[in-house]
Amino acid sequence: MICISVTPTSRTLAPADLLNASRQGDLIELCLDHFLKEPNIGELIKAVDKPILISCRRPQDGGQWNGTESERLQLLRSAIVSGPAYVELDLDIAPGIPRFGSTKRVISFTSLNRPLGKIDEIFEKCQAANADIVKVTWPTDNLDAAWPLLAAVTQPRALPVVGFGVGRSGTTFSLLGRRYGSPWIYAALERGMEAFEQQPTVWQLKEEYHFEDINSKTRFLGIVGYGTAENTAARVLNAAFQELDKPIRCLPLIPGDVSRLPKMLSTMKINGLIIDPAYMTSMSTFAGPGDETAQKTGCMDVLTERKDGWKGVSTLMQAIDVAGQQVTNTPEWASRGSVLVIGHTAFAKAAALYFGSKGAAVSLASSSDNSAAGAARETGVRLVTWNAAHDVRADTLIIAERGLACGTGKGELNPMIIRERMNVVDLTSYPQESAFVEEALARGARLISPSAIFASQLQMQFKLLAGRELPGTAFEAAAGM
């Protein structure tokens, strides 16, 4: 089930929030701590035909209650008398509030400062407090933090367990909770109505991650990273898996200690990963190279588990090649003319290596001449000093220094380096666009856009991982969400 958290401040508008939530969820959490004035709880419960879970959280538990503790306890007692399906009671107050009527008791333990290692004692105390369901809330900024909470939810226990992961890995925890049979998972009705910061919305769970399709037989494809690009990838790939009737769905992952990752992935039965550029360096210590580009540059965006361990390969440069063919209408464009690569990181070295292997005359420059010299030497291309880079007459410009600023200041790349009819690839914020995209369009260059490269790369990654062509309709389905 999905439990939608509703956080109204107005007694007048609260029924509308409940009605909207009832259309999307199976259970509604009515957070009393957000109200500016005490509501008529009995009337609100009758306003919808879905079961209501009443909560009223203190600031130290992530709530907004600003009254006295005695007032909060009285409000919770009154709420129970109104007959909601569930009431959430903090573990420290539960013994003082007796069971009443048919309302089930969700005994909650919250630790917002840090995850806890020993959790069995908490369950014993919750059981002693006459719990029907145990709820545990703690920070899940990465997979390491979420792991003990996930273990608590998935282990057989005398009482059902609901977990609430607060932070970037909260969505990860929710999807895994669904996979392993948690009674319900929490979602916000929409952005701005979260009970906790970064709580996933019901739209995210349903449309991006196809929550309703996930069950005990679902296998996950891990997407390492958490941002706009990763959400887009999840939408497209999940739409493809659904169309192909494959019991596979995407799972966003934020690794912690990479040395612990193999065991976690094995437990979750994940044997394939797509890597966000921001995590490429750390993940290269986790997986060995699976192709020449990964071996020589450390650039890898797809990881698969093989008999001899995890191996990483790169699809980005081939994706640039394919996207460039569509822009230039020339299948051999990557092998023609001269190429200037800006940067010295894995992206830049991979670009120099790829275009050099195609037969293009490749030069490399970076704001750090020493780093550029090392990158040029490793990839066997010509070194150009930073001061001379703007004088190079290149047919193709690949800006591969992530975070490089567009401007005339020290360490910035002067946009005058972009010339009319030059092929331009901007990887500084890939797969997002940067100021270099605007400059390329304004100066009449042939832009090979990050979005076109990203679409091409997703197709290649899907084929590598699924062994099938990515249905073209998957992009349309994802765009329509």
C-alpha cells in the first residue's frame, strides 16, 4: 500500500487535501502538527472513504508541533476517540496512552541524527507498548545508512514493520520496502507537501518507478546517482521494461562505503548498474575495466557482474558518435578533420582516445597544463597549452572538463573558441546543458546536444544490460508522464 502524507495548515482546505490524497493512495496520514488551529478530527476522518492514520510529531522527530507536550498528548487522545484506523504514537509516550476502540497503534521510534546499529531492543520495547505495527524512522542519505533499516523491515518478526527513510535514499528504501513486503510505504501528495524533506511523491513512485508493478519477483537495475538525469533514465527504462513485460525496474542508489557494495548488491540480487558521471571515479575502484576505454581512462558508465567480478564499460563516446552522425549527416564525422578536447579528467581522456582511434587528429588542452600533459601522454594525442588553445582551428570541439565555467576569467574557457560550423560537444554538465550550449547555438556551430547524446547513450546502455533494443515508444511514454 501507499500511505500518502497530508500536511494541511488550514482547517478549511484540509478536506480538499484529504480528498486528493484518497484518489491516489490506499492509506492517508493526517499530520496534525502542521495545523495552525486545532481541527475537527472526527469530521476530517469522515470526509474520505480511505483509512486514516493520525500523527502529530515533535520537532525533534521531524514534525512541526509548536505547542506544549501536554497539549499534544491531549490532541492524540482526542484523535483516538474519533476512531481513525491508525494512530502513530512515539515509543516514549505510548505506555501512557491506552488502547481505545478499534484504532490500531503504530508505535514509532525516530532517530534523525544517525542510524542505529542495535535495533532489536527497539522492537521489544514497541511490542511491550502494545503495538500493532512498529515504525522506525532514521536518516538514509546513502545505502550504508539505509541498510540496517532495510534489514529491520525485511526480517521475519512478530509484528509488521514499517520504515521511513529520510534523505536521498528514502526512495530507494521505499522501493525495496515494497519489494520485500512492508505493510505500506510513505509518499507525499505533491512537492511542497512532504512530511519530511526529500520524501518521494506518489507521482514519483507510480510514474517514474512503477511502484505498483514491484513485488517479490521483481529484479532491480541499479542507477547510481540521484538527480534529474537519473529520474529521466528511470522513467525511460521502466517504461521499456513495462512494454516488454519484463519483471525488472530501476532502483536509485547512493553508495556509501564502496567496499561494502558487492555484498549489498548480491543481497538485493542486482547484477547491473548505470553510473552517473559524478560517481564514476568512486565506482572505478569497485569494478575492474571491461573494455579498452575503461582500462586506459577509468571512464565507465555501465557495470555488470561477471564470473570474475564486476566489470565496467563506457558507452558515452559511442553515443556522441551516433548523435553526431544525426547532426552532421556524415557517418564518418568522428574520423574526419581535427578535434580539440578541453579537459584532463576521465571524460576528456576517453574522448581523446576514442576520436584518436577513429583516425582524427586530436589535440588536448586543460586549464592545468601539467594535468593536460599527463592526459595527452596517456592517450597518445598532441598537447596544446592553455594559452594556445584558443588559436587552434579545430573542426570539432569537445568540452569535457566537468564544471568548467564559460567566460574570460582565469581558469574559464572563452566562448570565442567556438566558431561557425564547428561541431561542438558540451560535457561540462552532462547530461544537463551549460552556457556553452547557448554560445554554440548563437555562434552558428553544429551543436551535438547533451540531450541527444543522453538519448543515444540510454539506448546503448539498455541493449548492454537487457540484450534488447530500447523501444522507441519508451521515450514517448516517459515524456508523457
